[in-house]
Amino acid sequence: MNDVALKPDTQDILVDEIFPHAPETIWKTLTTASLMGRWLMMPTGFEPVEGKRFTYQTKAAGAWDGTIHCQVLEVKPNERLVYAWTGGHEENVGYGSRLDTVVTFMLSKIEGGTRLRLVHSGFVLPRNDTAFQNMSEGWKKVVVNIASIVDEKD
């Protein structure tokens, strides 16, 4: 057997959006807890500081309490934010199965705005099929909401 046969099959989610805003504006929306709560989920304990642990809370299922455990892995202001995203439980099948992934947000300045590229990597298939399908659709929906939050007048 070769190494490819031993390696689990993984999939990544990719979302690529263009916003008519400066990278600094998009960065603020990605790294301010109260704004994150308006386009994604409200984090508990989030700070854009490498090593910082925080959580999101979603719907519980089976042996899983619905807590998503995250840890900030990399911060390059106005350019790149990376955090671990883990949750689920080994006993669950389908929704709430064990998940050990990484979310990467990359910002690049382009003419007239910012390109935001999101990669959520590490979905092990078939174990994470349900999470991969749900989150593929979910990320596409929530990322575009960033524009409406940025455009709101405080």
C-alpha cells in the first residue's frame, strides 16, 4: 500500500468574494466579536491574538454539546486570519461527527476593493460528509452578509 492509500480523503471549502471596501474595513468585520456575531455566530472569548482560544455555540446533537472549539493560529492584520475549528463527538454519525479543521481568511487589496478568500480545510470524508455539505452552503451564505454589515451606518 502506498502513502496515498493510507491518507484519509479530505475536502476543503473555498469561498471567494470581492467587496467594494478597503481591507481594513473587511478585517474589522472579521476580527471584532460583536460584528462576527452579526454575520457568522457570536464568539465567546475571541480576540485576534495568536494562541487565543474561543468558542462558538451551535445546535447540539447526540453526544456533542454543540460547542465549536477554536484557537487563533495566525494573525497578519488586514491580510490573514487563521484559526482551528474543532467540534463534534466520535460517537456521532452525520451531524455532530468529530470535526478537526482549520479556517483561513485571506484578504488582498484589489482595484476598487478587497478580495476575501476563505478556505475551511480538513474535512475527512466520509465521516464529515454532513458537515462538509452543510458548511459549504453555509459559508457561501454568511460571507456575502459581510457587505451588508459593513454598509450599515452605526
